[in-house]
Amino acid sequence: MKKSCVALLLCLPLTAMAYPIDVDKQVTGVKVDYTAYDTAYDIGSISLNNYGEVAASCKVTFRNGPEAPRVRRVNVPAKQSVDVTAKFNRQIIKLRIGLSCKPE
């Protein structure tokens, strides 16, 4: 009985598997920083923080292999943050995020 319980426990995953996230940041004229998250196996998200005195207009492009890129356009007010997410049809293996921001 003990051996079968141990065998069953060994079959269960002990840690959550996270996928790597690469961010290509191109920011001109604004003080925007980011934090990328692996929300779920098919959802990627990024939090944009604007530390400047000017509002920022940002374009975020999520890429997951052969699927069509998901493009989100957001405005980040001065001294505030905005969360941006994208859901894909299949499991994410490696997420590539393109971030481009400029002053409004």
C-alpha cells in the first residue's frame, strides 16, 4: 500500500511550469516600465507603469509561435498603471511581447 501511494505522489507535478517571456521594449519620450506575467497556460499579461508626467500611448504585441499576433493599444495616464492581457488558442511555449510607447 505504501509503495502504491509513493508511486502516485511521484506522478503528480510538484511545481507549476512557467513559460519564458521575452519583451522587446521601444520607449521614446516617456518613462514607462513593465512587469510580464504568465497568468495561465494560454494567457499572457503585462503590467505597464507610467512614472512620467506625460500620458503614454502604447502598442503591445503578443506573439506565441505560429498563431496570429495579438495587438493591444492602450493609453497609460501619467503616474498610473494599466494591465494588458491576451488569450491564445493553444498552450504558450514561449511568449514574445513587443512594447512600443510614445507620448500622447
